[in-house]
Amino acid sequence: MNVQPLPWKLQQLLESSKWRRTRARISPKGRSRNEYDPLVLSRYHRPTKQRLRVAATAYKELEPVKIKGLILHQPYFSGKNRTKSEEKLKDDQLLPLHAIDKMFDLSLPKGTLDHDHEYSNPFLNGGSKHVDDMVAQGWAVLVTGVSEDPLVDNAHNFANFMEEKGIKTFKLFGDGYHAIEGFEPSKAAALIGATKDFICATKN
């Protein structure tokens, strides 16, 4: 059987967002279309292009809920060409390079030749065709990363790419290792604070 995992993942993400739309539609009558709380989508430690695609293609289906931003925490991007951080931290104890490769091998459609696929490498062919929609809708993005994470170079590159495309970009980069907020309370507090600030900044 030729299993294609990506469409199922996308459908799962879309259905979770539609639940929010349903809640808005059954809210008390008389509310202005602008009174519904905006939706901020987040994606932590997983291949991130799925969330980008859902956000950029589903916003019309989600009315009256409006997507206002994306939180990409230590986004999971990679490609055929290794970054300096991937090479430097290829033997990382928590996220070694062979584990990154295996995760993409398992999540990309069967028959994919390498990791230069639209779901793993957001910079292919000048970037996602959905970025223009994100600009038109006035969305913002929060991108985070830490210095000893093999994925950090691509996180930096993606944040810069979003800025170049005209998207309001918030950044939270610092020292640490992948998923450090799950082990060190001070890092968790910093992430929560940045997330709150981002949500407040995108409300209007």
C-alpha cells in the first residue's frame, strides 16, 4: 500500500482549526464579525510547512474566525544541503542528524528522493507560493530557536526570509539546546512571555 502521510496530517490540522470556527458560529447572536477572538496557530518541534500551508489556504474556510499569526517554535526545517549548525551538531545527544533525517524520511511521501521537498525545505523555488496570501492578510509570525540546536540555522534563515517578504516577524533566539523549555523553567517562562507578547501584538 502506498501510504501518503502528509495529506492526512494537513486534514488533521485543518479540522482542529475548523472546530474553532464552529465555536464562533454558535456564539451569542449580535456579535460583530470583528469581535471574534483572533486565531494564532502554533507548531512546536515538528515539520512546520504543514502549519504554513493550512494557515495560508484555509483562512477563507474559517470565517468568521480570523488567523492573525503563526508561532513557529524551533521550526523543523531541513534540506539536501546541510547547514553549519547541522554539521556542527550532527552528533547532538537529543537531536542527532540521523534522527532529523529519519523523521523526514517517515513524514515525507514515499518515493521522495531527498529532503528538498516543499514540506521540509521552505526556501525552494523562491519560497512558498502562499506567502503572498499571508502578507495580504496582515499576519505576523514568531520564530524561535536556540544556539545548540541543529535546526537553528534554518530557523534564523526562515525568520529573515519572512522579513524579506514583508511579514511582521518576531524573534526569540538565545542559548540552549533543542526543547530546552521542557527541562529548564526559566526558558519555559521566556517562551511563555514571548508568546503572550506576540498574541497581544497581533490582536488588533
